[in-house]
Amino acid sequence: AHGGVIAGLSAGAHILTPNIGLAGYPPSEADRNAVKLKNLGALDLVPFEFFPHYVQRRKLDAALAAYSQKLKHPIIAAGDGGGVIVEGNRMTFVGRAELFLAGAHARLSV
């Protein structure tokens, strides 16, 4: 509310988004929900879900595209060392970033 910086790394990035559902993707490599958490809501500070540690692979891209069809907002994926800086309505991408939206996939930056 008074300005400042919030950084979310790995699971911390999930917490800043509308929900933590991407922690379960891809299903073959998912973090286990050992506590059977049903409410996957998060802080909803940004208008997208974030997928950290992204490495482009056909199977992962297909899983993220399929998951994006269930969402009202986009998925932004970035590899280690990359990410997105959100300042008001402006987003700046650090490193390679990918977009998954309504089943489609596009590169946002190199």
C-alpha cells in the first residue's frame, strides 16, 4: 500500500499469484499435496500465475497449455535466473519468458 519491493522466488512466486495450482504441474513432476490442501488460493497480487524453473520441453508446454484453458488469467513461465518485474500496470521480463493463455503458447521475451 505504501510502495516497496516484494520478491517471490520459486514457491514464493506462486504465493503472489491468484492461486498456487501450478505447483501441481506438470503432473509427472508435481509437488505433492501431502496435506490434501483444498483451497489453493494465494495473495492475488499479480494478474497471472507464474511457473518458475521453466525449461522448454514439449510435454511441459502441453501440460501448461492444457492447464491454461482452465484459467481466466494467463500463465507466465520463466527459467532460473529469469522472471517478471511488475510495477503498477507495467511488466518487464528478465531473461526468457513464455506465455500460456487459453491453450495457446507464445514467447514473451528472449
